[in-house]
Amino acid sequence: MFLRVARHTDNIEKIEDFYINILDFECLGRFQNHNNYDGVFIGKSGLDWHFEFTQSETKANHTFDEDDVIVLYPKTILDYNELINKLLRNNISIITATNPFWNENGKMFQDPDGYRIVVSPLKAVISEIE
């Protein structure tokens, strides 16, 4: 099974910069003016999932709450620390999560559209499973 998480945005350039240049994902492809939509596929090569962000003349209507999050688990604590430091160097502030688990097991940030992203050490997912 493959997974695509698709989301409409009014800020495709800012979204690309955030997910590619700050979070270190890759541009896997893009399209222009396909049924009046421009879009970009962002993820990691060789994986069975990716994000698709689209932009059109229709304004994005984001409805989400504070517990709707994307969780990223860097593979090592060194990768985790590097990613947190890169976010902070790019003036992306840590925000407080509503769910205290994420405050205890990672750091929460917002992407340019206001969606919440948690960066959590891999040990947190291992303790969740056990």
C-alpha cells in the first residue's frame, strides 16, 4: 500500500522551502497548471509515502485543531538535535502542545499554513509500542 497525504495551500513556495530546505525532505516531482492546479510531491526517495501540496485560484480552507499533528521521528538523537537546531536557526519557534505527551517527548512547531508538526526522538515511538 502507498500513502499520499494531499493538502491545498495558498503558500506553495513557503511550504516547499519549509519541508525541503528546513525539514530535509526531497522534491519528488511537481506539476504546473494541471486542471488549474500547481503542485509538488515532497517526501523521501524509495519510501511508500509522500506529501502532495497543491495551489490554485481557490483559497485553501484549513480546518484543524490543536491535536491534529504530523509526527516526525528522526532515526538518531543526533539527527533529532540537528533538526531541532535547524528549525530554531530558521526562526521557527517551539509551541506548546495541547497533549502533554508531545511536550514530554519532543518539540512542536508550525508549518507555514499553521499545521502542527512534532519532532520526537525515535525512543518515544519505541516506548509507545512497548
